[in-house]
Amino acid sequence: MSSLSVSLQTAASGLQAAQASLNAISDNIANVNTPGYVRKVVNQQELVVGGVGAGVDITGVQRVTNQYLQAASLGASADASSASIISQYLSNAQNLFGDPTTSSYFFNMPDQISAAEAALANDPSSSILQGQTVTTINNFLSQANQINTQINQLSGSVDGQVTSDVSQVNSLLSQINSLNTDIARATISGGDATGSQNQQQQLIDQLSGLMNVNVAQNSEGGVTIRSAEGIQLVGTGGASTVNYNVGQSTPGYLTVTTPGASSPAQPINLSSGEIGGLLTLRNTELPGMSDQLGEFVSRTAQAFNAASNAATASPPPNSLTGRNTGLDLPTAISGFTGTSTVAITNSSGVVQQTVAIDFDNDTMSVNGGAATSFTSSTFLSTLNSSLGTAGTASFSNGALSISAASSSNGVAIDEGTSQKAGEGFSQFFGMNDLITSTGLSTYDTGLSSGDPNGFAPGSTITLQLSSANGAPLKQVTVTVPPATSPSMGDLVNALNNSSTGVGLYGAFTLDAQGGLTFTGTAPQNAQVSVVQDDTSRGAGGPSISQLFGIGSAVRSTRASSYEVNPAIAADPTKMPSATLNLSVAAGTSAVAPGDGTGAQAISAATQQTMLFKAAGGLGNVNMTLDNYAAQFGGSIGQAAANAASQSTSATAVQTEANSKLQSVEGVNIDQELVNLTTYQQAYSANARMISATKDLFDVLENLIS
């Protein structure tokens, strides 16, 4: 009797195992076209009781997958999403500059200005050509402003998209964590958890498209998800919360707050995923493009202004007012070499008085007469004494002004050999700029390490040092040195202090033009941004970050700060088309009517080699404006093309990875039909075994009765 019972139980277990497998096959076939469905199988093993076989035991139902192919698929998804979003934004950014084959292409505009100036040089008194030249310059500056504004709008769009994506990440983490509970419950009870596991895998797939993660299976059937650094996002304790940290002047980065953690939120590094791509755009690509645009527009203005300051209108204007240098006059004058001449002319361009300034010997002479000494502190008073009744000079808010006393007279300046920070006397002060700026733009201050820094002692600037991916490394508050240490060298040393400054991660350096730049050191290659700047160079003067252009918040507005000199825009006859010629005989016009040499020099400005400071992906380079325009425009197109190529390649890799994973996880109808036949036969055989055992039981009962 007992042997028959064992036979019955054995056959029943076989029947149940076959039934379970048939159920799995049925589910597989039904979901053959269901996206995200993973084929499942019933795991079974021999049931042994007391060393004797007693049928079959169902150990569980599991999804057929491969953890290595699954990890490859998740990684490929993250890479493809990152490459796709970068390609999308860089393509949009490239379109802002126009079509290179058309006249409206942004980088063709400086040459259009040159062409307009060349035409004006042939007929400098033409009001039509004067107006057209002003319009051409204004078109270039307006286009620069529009492009820069739109780049900044793209950055704002990136911020909004990251915020939305992070919200989606937190929702996915919460759902994945909830399914962990369901899966563990089903696994422990011996139930079928594959439905919940499929749902969970689809959520993980969505998560990997947003950020690169590492996924590990738990013994209970659920998952533990960690960031690349190993910070837990889902696992024991529940789901963590991801936060997007962003400021107007600092890089954006993500932090993770784990449930019940006593430590502060930890920053994480994303190398891929849509959010990773967006952060690359937000922290590197778009600010770099905006900065390089600012450098290009600034140097374009500088090139044309170098020529315009060596030129003059005919007749010269009654007064010349320079730009805000951000400096006090003694500091601004200090360091000049060579000679320059200020001339007062009548309405016919005949010189009435000259003041020759010799910066090598620190003297001034009137009309070629005896030299009068000056110092940087007495420069203004000496200039006014030299001008006498012919004119006046003043200095206010960092700007120098020189006016003729008579309303019928004008002021013109001969740059001569004067030089400071690569600019002549008139150009350094912006006395006859064709293009003006509403702010400080080239950041070439002309300051040297021995010059007074001029910032209020005890005032502070707070800097944030960030890694290449935007995560904060350190925040420092630097105090302007006391009055006993007043030099620029002292300020640079304070900034570079290893404990209270940036010294652990890099250094600020003051270059030959008076520019202050930060360079991060390996391995962090830190970047610096300004959190708060309470410094001021004199009452109402610029801060450290404004004067030197420290941080993307200051530099991102640079390309939008330019306009045609308002005096010239209001009256195009003031275009500096002529040149002051001091070698003419007395009583002869030194600014001759019909002289177009000034306009001709402005026209040639795009061919003059000049220094472009590091910006975007390009370091310090010496080249012509035309060559820089070609390189900058080409780099934008190349970046967009490379991003598109990388996106195509990443998508192909993703497709291949998914295909390989699908070959393992997907339902094969032919294979399922074979399995169906196998388990149908097994079911029938076990049913016959049960029937035969029943018959034997009946015979045994009849014998007993």
C-alpha cells in the first residue's frame, strides 16, 4: 500500500510540475509581442525523501536573462541617451549662427563691416555710406546679442529638463523600491514573482536612460541600485532621494539623500544618461560656447577700436569720452610707454594746440615747447595745465574725458608709440571707440603685480571650486589683504593661499595684459565660480569678479554688452574715417576733408594678428580675426557633427546590445511549441501513471474486501 502511495504522490508531483511549466509556456506565448516581457521557465529538481526518489519538486519560476548582457544593455541605453541629448542641443546651438553658405552667417559679418569701411574709405563724406557702415556694425552686434541670449536660454532649458528628469528619477526609484517588497514576498512564499520583476526591469530601463547606474540582484529576487560611486539609490532601507543643486553662478550637480542618513547629501557623478548629457551641456558645452562668443565679439570690437582710436572724424568731435577702465587714473596711467599727442583743432581740422605726452620720460610739452614733468598722480592736473584755455580733461567713474573749450573746435589724438597691455593711449582709455560696451569686457586691465589692487581691504569674495563634472570640491572665502599689503601681487597670493584660498586645487595668475585667470591642477582639474563678491575697487567701482571676468555668470553676458558708440549711432558723420596728420605745415588742415585713411585702417582690422585669450575649447592663440572666426565657426560645426556621429554610434551599440539581450530574454515561438509538446506528453504520462495507480488501488481494495 505504501509503495502505491509513493507512486501516486510521485505521479502527482510530476503532473503539477508539468502543469506549472504549461502555465509558464502559455504566458510566454501570450506575451510573445509584449514589449519588455521576459521569457520565464519553471525550475524543478528531483524530490528525495530518505535517500529515495519521491518525484519532482518545483523550486520556483524565474525569468530567463543574462546579467552581463543586461548590464551592457543598461550601459548602452545610458550612453545613447546622453549622446542623443547632447547632439540635439548642439545642433540647435549651431543653427543659431546661421548657414555658412549665406551672407547672414554670423562669422561673415566682420568681413561685411570691413567691406563697408572700405567703401567708406573711397568716399568718406558720403552720408549714405556712413549710415550703411553704422547699420552693418549694429547688425553684427545685435546678432551677437541675440545668439548669446539664445545660448543662455538653452542653458535655462537644460536646467528645466534636468529638474524634470530628476523628479522622474525619484518616482522611478520609489516604484522600484515598492516592487522589491512585492518580489521578496512572492519569492519567500514560493510564488511567481516574474510579473513584478518584468515591471521592475522596465522601470530600471527607464532609469538607465536618465542616469548611469549599477544594478545587482538580491537573494530575495529584488534589486539593489547604486550610483557609479557606490552610493545606494534603492536597496536596504528603501529608496533614496536625488536632488538637483544649481545656482546662477555655480555648476549644476546631483546629490543623493539616503533614507535615515545622518550625513549630508552626497554628490554623485553622472558619466552618461540623459541627465549626464544635460549636465555636460549645462556645465561645459554651452558656457564654453557663450564664453568663446564673448571672446570673439570682444576681440572684434578691440580690433576695430584699435584702428578707430588711431583715426578721427572729419572734423574732429568737440569732446572725447572714454570707457570705464575700472581703474583709478594713477593706476591706469602707470605702466605706459612711448609717446602720444592730444590735439585741439578748429572746424577745418587745423591744429590750434598740441600736448605731446612722453610716457618714457613722464613729461608733457605744449606745441613742441619745454617739457613739464608729471607723475601718475599729477597726470590729470598737468594735462589740464598743458591744455590751458584750449580744453579741459576730467576723470570720473574710471573714464577719461577730453573736451575742446570752444564749441567750434574738436579733439583728436595721435596714438604715436604709446603702449600699455598691448594698447595705445587712446585705445586703452577707449577715447574714440567705434564700438562701446556697457560693462568691462576684455578683462585686460593692464595691472601688474606691483600695482595697487585698489580693492577695499577686508572685503571678501567667496569662490566655489568644483570638479570637472560640477560637483563641489571646496568653498573658500578670500579676504582682500590689509592696506599694508596693497599690491596686486598681494591679492593674487591671498587668492592662492592653500588654506583660505584656492591653492589646493589650482592657482590664479596675472598675465602680461593684466588678465587674472584660474587654472586647476590635476587630478581634479577644478573649475572656479563666484558664490558672492562683496569687493569693490573704490566707491561704486567694479568687484574682483567683474574687473577680471571670473566665473561664467559674469562672462556669459559679455557678448550681449556691445553697441555702436552712441555718439556715432546718433550722428554717423562722426565716423572716424580720417587720420590726424601732425606732420603737415602749420596752418594746414591736419584732418583733411575727404581723408579716408582712418576708414581704410578700420577695414583692414580683421587682417591684423592679435591675442585671443583662452575661451571655450580653445587656449590662448595669436591669429587674425578672420582666422579666429573660421576656427570658431568650424569648431561649432565640428562639435555638432561629432555629437551627431556619437549619437548614431551609441544608438547602434544600444540596438546591438538590446538585440543580444532579446535573443536570450525574448520568446521564441518555435521553442515554446517544442516545450509545449514536451510538457503535454509529460502531463499525459503522469496522468496515466495516476490512473494506473488508481487501478492498482482498486485491485488491492477488492482483494482485501
